[in-house]
Amino acid sequence: MEDHADIIIQIRKLVRSVNLESKQIQKDFGISIPQLLCLKYLSQTNNYQGTHKELTEYLNLNSSTVTGIINRLEKKGLVARLPKKEDKRLTNISLTSAGYQLLENTPALLHNKLLKRVYDLPEDEILSIKDSLKKLVALLGIEKVDASALLIVEEPAQPEE
């Protein structure tokens, strides 16, 4: 008889690794993984700018959570809100030089490491992993749970300062 507990242990290792990474980034750089991903997104856009809507879609988080992320990054001087030239009521979120510098010093995240390694796997192994993960999701009955496009731990709700 196989020890089925190993499945749970492997899942716990994944979850714990994401949590540990999140805590280490917070400790070393003073920002959360979602904040880091926000900076990363802006660093890859034209003129280092994006809209609130674009960030919400990229992070796959709700609008109020993204507003909190932007507020905290702005407080730290890592992003700035700039009025759009065409319509002053709208703003672009812009990466500052401090935000860019911080981003340059952060390590590659787990999901980036995973993506790079998955590309090197044979197609049949990739399909096997996909099928196994789908089966686990179905067994847990969590098919309808929203999934972020990235491996992140959502920011806890924090009171406004």
C-alpha cells in the first residue's frame, strides 16, 4: 500500500516555499510579492507606465487590492501617479528610478524559475504534470477558485495610515 500522505506533503512544500519567498522579499526589500510584481510589470511597459486597470488584470487581483498596492508603493517613492495628457481625470502609474533600482536588486521569483525549467521538459511530461494538477484541483473541488496568473500570496488587508 502506497503512502498517499506524500501527495499532501508535496503540496505543502509548494505552498510553504511560496510563503517563505514572500516573507524573505518583505524582509530584504520591504515590499510584498504583489508590490514587486507591480514594479516588474511597469518596468516592462512602454515609458515604464501603466493604468490601474492594466495592473489589476496583470496581477489578477481585485481593484481595491491593487489600489492598496499602488498606495503603498507610492508612499515608498517606488511609483508615482501621473495625470494622463489627454484626460487629466485619469492617471498613469509610473515606475520611479527608486522603484527601478529596487527591482534590479531583487532575485528571480519562484514562478519565473518554474517557467524556465518547464520549457525544457518534454511535452509528455508537461501533459502529465498538467493532468495531475487538474486531477488534484478536481479532487479538492476547487475548480471555480480564481487563480492568479502568478504564484503569489495576496496582501492581507491593511488599515490605511
